[in-house]
Amino acid sequence: MKILVTSTFVTPFIAQDLDLLRKHFEVAHILAHGVSAPLAIAAGVRKADLVFSWFASTYAAAAVFMARRKGIPSMIALGGVDVAAIPALGYGIWISPWKSRLVGYALRNAARVLAVDPYLKEQASLRAEYDGRNIDILPTGYDPEAWSPAGVKEQLVLTAAVCDTEERLKIKGMDLLFDAAVRLPAVPFVVVGIHDRLIAGLRSRAPVNVDVRGRIDRSALLGLYRRAKVYCQPSVIEGLPGAVCEAMLCGCVPVGTDVGGMRNAVNGAGFIVPYGDAATLAEALQNGLASSADASVAARSAIAERFTVRRREEGLVKVIGELLA
């Protein structure tokens, strides 16, 4: 059976899904962006038995429409940004009237929608104004062998935030993190993932105890996960936060804001704080740094026992098998 996967970009979890699917099916992948994307999708659909779009988007709507015309099933994976609507920050596809109509069509008409967290199912149903009857929950999966602790933890707070715009910095809560860091002048912070064009400006705003760095590869990130006692994700919105899950597998005690799937990821093995409360965030970071080695073990277990790659693989194969049948 031939599976067409569409996405507007590639992330580690999209790449992982492609690898998992290729173990069971013939897979073609289209990076859909720009005015030529519908033509590329149409050509791919003609050769496919099923279409799988990562993230609900206007391109996913095109894929669903073309799949329906051909009479083959379509799937959409929801990751988080695709249910967002934050007008004050200009963030989220749902703040655009015409894009929201297309995405709503895609969600209502896909044969199956896979949300990585229950929060996304709730929000997708709300945004698209339907009962969400075609939405299942299937978390992303993480490899505890690839992400593992090693060595002694340092009194260090780490945040990984892939940011290429000022709006993205706000979404990832950099202002809140800096406010908390000011309250903890003796604690070193490291922030990674910042685009080159933003680094100089962000460093000029950062407290003296915050080391702002650019994008790093996965091996360097693993090294930082293994060093840091605490991982902090003070975001405005999240799906199932992948960096939090990876960090927890490496024994980091998580501290995150009470948004999206953050509480589900942390699962009592760390600290959840209200968004916007720098004093409470700083207190939680202190508590995380003061926690025992047992807290690191609990953080790893919280992910390793629930969000496995095997669960993701079996879930994808099961859903696709049902749809193809």
C-alpha cells in the first residue's frame, strides 16, 4: 500500500513517523509550501492509497479534498500550532478567516484526525465547530535509549526554544523566563535554539545569568539535557511538548506553564505553574534544583512508561489498517 505524507516542514517527530511508516508501507513525502504545493499534492494523491498530513493547514485541506475526490482515506496529525488562535501575538492559523474555513473543512472531512494530546482534540472540535467524532488521541513517541541520563546533574536550568521571530520568542515565554532568572541571580540558565538574526537582540535583553545560544544539533542538545538538573518550558501554548519529554527522559526535573499538554507530559513528576507568574515560576525552579535524585528518576519514568515509540508505531499502523480496510 502507498502512503502519501504531506507536511510544510520536517521536525524530528515527523521524520520519526516517516521512518516508522516506511517499515510497513511504501511512503512518499511531499514538503508542501508555496503556490505549487496543490499541484504536487494532486500528483501524489493520484499514486496513493491513503494521504497523511502532518499538521492541519491549508495544504492539509487540499490533500483531504483531493483524497475525497479520488475516494481514498485521509488522515491529519495535530501537533499544537494548528489549534492556536492568539490574536494579540498574531499567532495561529485560526486568526485568519479564510484559512480557518479551509482548516475547519479539513478537520471535519478527514477520515481520521490524530491528536497528540486530549487538549488538542478539545480545541480542534471547538475551532472547527463539530463534535470531533473522527479525532483519536495518539501521542508522539520517544526513545528512552536515545534520550538517557549520564553523569552528575548540575545546578543548571535549560530551555530549548526554536525561535526565528519575535512573536515566537513570546510564544515560548522568553520574557517570563528572563523575569524568573532575575529573581534567581545565582542560578545559571541556558537557552538554545535561537535564530542567528535574533541572538544579538535577545542577549542584550537577557539577565547576566542567562546564556543565550543558537541552534544546536541533537547530540549537543543531549549533552545539555544530561547536564541540566531542571528543564523549563514557560510557553504560552503547547501540544505535547517534545523537548520537555526528551529532557525528562534525560532525568531533568520539568517546570512548565499550565498550558496545552504540559500537565499531561509532566504527570506529577515536576512543577506546573500559571503562565505569566514569574515569582511562582522562580519558586518552582528553585524547588526543582533542590529536589533529590529520585525526582530525576521519576521524571524519566513518567515519559518512558507512557510515550513510547512502539505505542506510536502500533497506533499509526492500526489506524491506517482500519482506514485501508
